[in-house]
Amino acid sequence: MKKLLSYCALLLVLHVSQKPYLTAQNSTDVIVETNFFKAVRANQVESYITFGQGLGNIEPLIFESLIAPYFLIRTSHNARLGATISPSILIRMKAEESLPVRSPSYMPNITFYRQLNSTFGEMYDASYLFLTLEHHSNGQDGEFYNENGSFNTETGNFATNQIEFGVFINRNLLPFQNTTEYFRTSVEFYPNIGREEELKGRYSLLRWNSSLRIFRFPGFKPKPNQHGYFSQPNVQTRIESAWLFGNINNVAFFNLRERFNFSATIAYRPKAFRDVSFFLNLYSGRDYYNMQFYRRINTLRIGLQAFAFK
């Protein structure tokens, strides 16, 4: 019963947390979402919930879930500046007695966007620069290490602040028909402000992130409706990578095992579903769950993803 209630509660949060913005009204009063703000929405991380821990070296879980609603701030529908605020929370419920959720990752963030001048016309290009300020902590204040010298993954204090600056490109990059591609690349820096001191030399404080996201319209070329909007695609693919710079336990610079993170996700939205899709994700890299950062995980898992198609 606890499992069922937990899943139901999380699915409810996933459903209501990211209600899409109404981008068109009736023909006498049409408010069209610009390509810039469509691209801003495409930059957001979707909420999701996995079924168990999947295949790999993660301990048994009931689920892992990211709850990441966001609030879009803008002065007008055709502004070239914007911002989003998200109180993101990542949790893992362990498959143990009492089904504990130990030390969630709290990741509130704010991102600012500035649209770039289009070189192909706004219909085809809505690229922009973005700057993200994010805090990441686990809400604990215990000692970083246990008495035996191991990492205190239950009550150890994990806290960082990060600054990410990058560019988001909305442009056809692949030589395939009927696809839409988004590419983003960024540099992520962790300043020594509110950062747990023990992370230095063990946690990468400078990272290069890249992401390619492909929307596929299978089988036919979509036609716009009366408001100029295309039907939603049924398949989405996202490929993400990160290179970890800096001192990480004195490992060599070209040590792929310690410095390279990779993630590939394919999501499918059945016709019967409007707001939810099934996804399959492969991840290999450093664990992103606060005090579990010291280990490398390799996992293949499935789950539900909210609002995968913008």
C-alpha cells in the first residue's frame, strides 16, 4: 500500500507541476508563443519517475523521481529577455523496511535568458544565451565522514552552489527530414561560496556540459493547424555528456571512467496520452545524488516522464 500511495502522489505532482502555457486562443484574439519562449521551455528538465532502480549497480529502489516545476517570468509575449525559477527536488525511495527516503537533493535554481539575433529569421532560429544560478544540498548537517573514514551518506552535510553559462541553439543540425533539434553547451563552475570544504579535491568544480535533443515526426510530414501549430511528435531522443575538470582524487586528466558522464534517453508518447510519455534511459557516470557523488553508477532504467514534448 505504501508503494501504491507513493507512486500515486508522485504522478499527481508530475501532472500538475508543469501545466503547459496556453499559446493560442480563438481566431479573434490569438496570442502566439514566440519561438524564443518555445525554446526556453525546451531547455527545462522534465519531471520523471522511474520504475525501481533498473539494471545496473544502484542499490534496490522503489523509485527515483525528479520533481521540477518551473515558473516562467517575462514582461511580454514577444520579449527577448526572460527567466525561469524552479524549486527542483530529486528523491530516491529505497526498497528497505519502512521505505525510507534518505537525504533528498534540493536544487532550487533561477535561469536568465537573452535571445540572440537570428541569422535565419525567427521562424527558423530562436537561439539564446543563458545563465543559471543553482544551490544543491541535502538538508543535513552531520559530519562529512563516518568514524571509519567512509562517506556519511545518511546525515553527512552536502552543499554546493553553482553558476552555469551557455548557449542554446534551436536549428536543424542533422541531415534528416521531419526532425527538430535543440543543442546546448555550457560551462558549469562551483565557486567557494557556501560549499562544503571536504568537496575540494574530490568533487569536480568545473564542468563542460553538452546536450542534443531530437524530436522526430515519424512516418509523415506534420501539417500546421489553424493556429500554425504542428502536431506533437511521438518520439524524443536526448543525448547528454559532461566532462569533469579539476582535481578529482588525483586521477589523470584523460581518465574517462572518472571524468566523463554520459546519458541517452528515448521517450515515447502513446496517442492515448497527452502529457506523459514512457522513457528508457542509459546513464554512465558519477552519481548525481548529493553524498553519493564519490561513486560511479551505470544504469538502464524505464519510467514515466512528464511533458516531454514542448
